[in-house]
Amino acid sequence: MKQQHLIRYFLCALVLILGSCKPQQILQSGESTKKVQKGKQHREEQPFCTGAENTQAYLSLLQNKKVGLVTNATGQVGSQHLVDFLVQKNIGINRIFAPEHGFRGTADAGEHLDDGTDAKTGLPIVSLYGSNKKPKPEQLEGLDILVFDIQDVGARFYTYISTLHYVMDACAEAKLPLLVLDRPNPNGGFIDGPVLDVAYTSFVGMHPIPVLHGLTIGEYALMINGEGWLKDGVQCKLSVIPCLGYKKSMNYHVPVKPSPNLPNDQAIKLYASLCFFEGTPISVGRGTTTQFQVYGSPQLPETGFSFTPQPNEGAKDPLYKGQICNGENLTLLPFEPQLDVQWLIKTYQLWADKKSFFTSFFTKLAGSPNLQQQIESGLDAPAIKQSWQAELKQFDQKRQAYLRYSLK
């Protein structure tokens, strides 16, 4: 694995040195798929690089501008943070906007974050997970352009796409251009799970999409604009800097953990399935080193596997702190691309007090009351997954207009 990282960084460095990422590879909002496909063969011959590493496509757009940057620890150019890279290139960064978990990506899930200052650069940091989740007009005042660079994981309830929505909404109102530096979806182009009912919109589900949507963060931004999901259907002046040499079928390794409790690829793959437990009394391993790779509770029967949550980075007060949790270890489970509800069904069946199993947050995660009702009524996993298929097909047809990378 280390050898793969070294090869990737070498190729990215080569791209930066040779300037092989061409400026014309900018995707404008509303640009047709056919127009992008003309350069497909050329792009596939490129060494892989993320949008942030596609520097020739966007550095000139930022020169002599007052730049705002929405990012966190995942905003990397090779092994260097985007902020440090842009400062080195004499780009005038005016302020940083930070999503859930903060600029350095160490805060707990749901933790209120205040504004602050970056110790390394002295730049002001505006929290988008504190008193406001949407940038205020005065926080955008004086900026010429806003840049968004955050690694998403392709799941509806992972809140970075909700932050993207609010950033786009604020930019549209302020008539401020937004530049999204694209990054791969570690779940590829795969789609699965129930589609959200807009009557149950929340910060962990803002749009009528399935749990696994199969879009990159740049494609998702194009879909927000194209589907008129912003307030009153306004349009954001959006441009996307694409990844090069990327196909959705690639097994993409996320080089920097996207949040404290997704420490590795296995956790990222299992997240969409295990996150439903966050709306139940079941621990998903917060407070351990195997977050979102195990699940359990002191109330479950002994299985031969247990874990004991303790405070750590990203879980200052974890569920069942100091208590032995019986459950299941999925750390070595071979991954198959799917949303698996069997663990949820099995645990519900083992739970003694059925009425206490689901919390109100479960409905927000599921996007409607349907999944809870199906499990309570005794439906098995195949029947539940079959009930999603019609809406998944409709969503797949709708997303075609926004796909910018080959699915194979």
C-alpha cells in the first residue's frame, strides 16, 4: 500500500511539473455530457490527479483575486495542504470556511464549532458548523471567488454535501462565483438505499437521492444546480475542476481520513450500512480504533466478540463509555458494493425492548419512516431492497445528465 502512495505522489508531482493538466478541462454548470466526452480518450491517458492537483486548470483563475476557501484536512495537493500550496503560489486567500469536524478534521460528530484562526497561516477560520451552517453575507463580503475542496464519501447523510448546498445557496445570493475542485467518490458510481422523501429533509439528508448516490462532489454540485434544489431554484455561478485519469470503477484509496471516525477504507465502505445504527441504541465503535467497522451494545447477547469504548479524538464522550459491548467485528469483511441492512435487522430481532430500538433520528437517516416500518413488520433484507428499485432506477436516469466520468 505504501508503494502505491509513493507512485501516486510521484505521478501527481510529475503532473504539476510538466503542466499536463490542461486549463480547458473546466466543467461549467449546465455543460453537456457530450462536450466533456470529446476529450475522454485524452483524459484517460493522463496520470491520475484530483481536481486540486489539476493546478493548470485553476491557478490562473485565482490570481489577483480575494479568495475564500471551503476545506478541511482532506484538501490536499499531493502531500501538501491546499491552503499551504496556494499561499506558496501567492494566491490571496482571505479566509477559510470549515465544515463539520473543523478545518483540521478533529472535532466530534455534531460538535458545535466556533470561529477561529489557523495557527500556521494566521488566516481567519469561519465555522460552518456553529452558529450558522450557511455562510452569512458579511462572511462573504470582499471576496471575488469561493473555492470548495473537501473529500466526500458518497453517502447522503455524510454532511459535507449539505455544507456544499448551503455554500452554493450563499454564493447564488451574493452572486459570487464558486469553484469546486473535484475528488473521486470512494464508493464509485454505485447507487443503493432508499431515496429520501423531501418531507423528511434535514442536514443529514437535503435532497431526494438514495443513501449511496454514486456522484463525485463536483457532479453533485452540478446536480444541485441542474435540479433546482437551491432556495427558490436560484442558480449558483458554478465551475468544476475535474479529476484527470479517473474512472468510477477505480478502487480509490482516500489518502487522508475524511473525518475522525472514518479512519480507513473499510470504515468508509461500511459507513453507509452501519450509520443507520446511529438512530438506535447500538454503538458503531466510536471511542475505539475500529469506528464503523464494529457494532454492539452491552444489552446484546455475548457473541465471542466485544469492545469497550473510551474517549478519543472524535469521540470525547462515546456511547457506552467504559462498558463492554457485545456485537460483531467487520474489520476483515470482504467488501461487496451494496447497502447491507441485514445487520440492522438481526440486531433489532435480538433487542429485548423493541419499542426502544428506533429513535427519531433514525427516520432522518433513512429519509422516511418506511425502513423502520419494514423492519418492524418483519420484512427480510431482499424484500426491503426490492422496494427501493423503482426509485433507484428513476434516480439513475436523472443523474445521467450530471455524470462526468466513465462508470467502467
